[in-house]
Amino acid sequence: MMQISIDGPSSPKIIQWLLDTRPLWPVPGHLKPKEEVAELRTVASRALALLSETEQASVLKYYHLKDAKMSLASHLLKHLVITKYCNVPWSKSTISRDANGKPCFIAEGASKPVTMDFNVSHQAGIVSLIASLGFDLRVDVGTDVVCANERQKHDYDHIEKQGFFDWIDMHGDVFAESELNHMKLSSVPLDLSGPDFSISGFAKDALGRCQWRNAKINLKITSADGKESTVQVDSNTVIDKKLRKFYAMWCLRESYVKMTGEALLAPWLKELEISDVQAPDAASYIQDSNSLVMGEVVRDFKILFKGRKVTNVKMELSALGPAYMVGGSVKIPKEIPDFAMASWQQLDLEDDILAVAERNR
Ligand SMILES: CC(C)(COP(=O)(O)OP(=O)(O)OC[C@H]1O[C@@H](n2cnc3c(N)ncnc32)[C@H](O)[C@@H]1OP(=O)(O)O)[C@@H](O)C(=O)NCCC(=O)NCCS
């Protein structure tokens, strides 16, 4: 039976949730991909039972288990945010799509979506959700999650054959020219010199020009007392940093275009420039490669749209574990004062989702 308003009305806020599907719904190891997905009917029966027939079919149509699991998690998170914050039981938390395909909630009998906006992203087993809650006006939100090493072999193969600049150019259609140049040529921070050393302009240029793996780069560094010396850097370290910067910039752009809802149909993709991007650093001393421990969060970006500074969009990019980054973008109407975005909260399938859904059917 329905219980309403689980979290009750509260002050306006942005919430950000994560669900890690990698350890969820394990299936026997000997199965073929299609059989693994079919096995979800058994191992994820409780979660699937919370979805409509159509939604269940949309989960079970995937070829790969990881995609089916992320789709299932995405459905659960969207229903959860509606049930928790729109005062409806789970059975009425129907997900609609706006004219651009962005998911939204239109309450029964209403003709337009509720004020709350939410957005979902999934990549390499992680599903993120951002939502704007309790505002009087609509506050558009977008999220994207990337995994910088998910396609590492593929990325390295291309870079070793054609160079990093060519690899960047493959994505030329969706980035602004200034961003393409930044990703190719800007220097990357290297942890080689410690606080008592600085890297000269020439050395920075050498790092900027680096586009091949498996090479050594000689860099001139200057110590605090003015002494110059040369250090050798492995170009693989430089390329890895440049790749991380690329994925950081991809993540920010995607979260921005998803916030607008226009997504890839946006005719202005090349006129959006997000500059001064440095990828957030992963937390140090991560022992477990599957860890999602929160690392650095970066917030200072310069956003230009058609050459003009954008001041009404707030963006954050957070490092998660060694290789994931998750972005959140929020468009702030001028009537609303600035506000902080809540940090990413990792949900527990049982306690935070299934139990809530079942209590509020
Ligand atoms: C569909 C798109 C919105 C996101 O696709 P994506 O990055 O492959 O996938 P993500 O996992 O980040 O996001 C998928 C979610 O976006 C949401 N979404 C779909 N259409 C959307 C739209 N018009 N606006 C905002 N969100 C949308 C959905 O919730 C979808 O998940 P669901 O189907 O489980 O509900 C679109 O931007 C796209 O196709 N991107 C391809 C990547 C690309 O070339 N990006 C260029 C850099 S800007």
C-alpha cells in the first residue's frame, strides 16, 4: 500500500546518486551472453518485478549482461526518484520522455512534466542519477559517467598506429575547435618534480607535443635554487594523462548537452566551449581496482556558448576510484540564488531501492 512523501518536503536541493551494478545479480559463470541475460529473470526477479512488462522486455533485450544490468538499474533509479520526491506510489511513477527523448515524469491527468528534473547515465557498470528537488521553477540537470580505461586496449592500438592527435580528431564533430587543440596540445600535470622543482616552458611544450606511446621524453627542470637538470619521462604516462583529460572533457560536455535535453541533436555542439579543464585526480592509495572511492572534485570551468560566457550553468566533475569520472550539470534560473550540489551518494540496492519500492507499491 502506498505511503507518500518518503523524504517529505524539504529545502530545494540537487541530489546525486550512484548505483554500482558490477557486484549485483551474479549469474553462473559457464553461460553464453544471451543465457546470462535470460538468467536475470531468476537472479534479479525481485527488481524486475518492480518494472512494467515493457520495461522488463527493454532490459532483457540486451545481448550483454552488463548492459542489461545497467538498464535495469537505470529504470529502478528513475522510478525511485519519482516515488521518493513526487508523492506517488511506485506503480504510478511512470516514466515519460519529452520531445527530445529526455526522460521526465508527467503525473496522472497532467499535461506537462512535474517541476522536478532528473537525468541518468550509465557506463562500465556504474549508473548515475542527478535530480533537482523542491525548486519552484524547473531546474534542468544532466549527468554523464565515463570510465577512462574501459576501452584502453582499443585506445592504445589506435594511438600506437596513428598517434594521439589523430585519435582526438576522430571525435572532431562533437568538440569545439578550441577544445580539440586543448586536448591535443595542452601540457599535463606530472608528479615528477616535487614542490622544489618547476618545469620550464620548453619542457611544457615537449609534453604538449607528445602524441606517441612507448617513447622517452627528456625534460629540463629547474630546482628552487635555480639549478637546471634533465629528467626522463615515459610517454605512456603522458598519454594516459591526456586520455584522462579527454574523458573528463567528454563527460562534462555530455552532462551539459543532456542537461539541455537536446543531446546529440543539438545543432550548437561545436559552439559550446568548456575550457580550462583539468581532469580530477583519483584518490591516492587506491588498493582495489574496483573501488569507487571519491577523489578530487573540480568545479572551475570557463563555459562559452556561441562566444559568450555562460554564467547560469553550474558543473562539477568528480573522480571515482582509479578510472571513473562522473559529471553533473545544473542550469540555474536567474530567480534562484546559487546553491551547493550534494556530493555523490552510493545507494544500496536492498535498503535504498528495493525496500523503498516494496513499501510504496
Ligand atoms: C542519448 C544521449 C543523450 C546519451 O547517450 P550516452 O552517452 O550514450 O548514454 P548515457 O548512459 O550517458 O545516457 C543514457 C541516458 O540518457 C537519457 N537520455 C536519453 N535521451 C536524452 C536526452 N535527449 N537528453 C537527456 N538525457 C537523455 C536516458 O535516461 C538514457 O538512459 P535510459 O535509456 O536508461 O533512461 C546522447 O547524448 C548520445 O547519443 N550520446 C552519444 C555520445 C556522443 O557522441 N557524445 C558526444 C559528446 S557531447
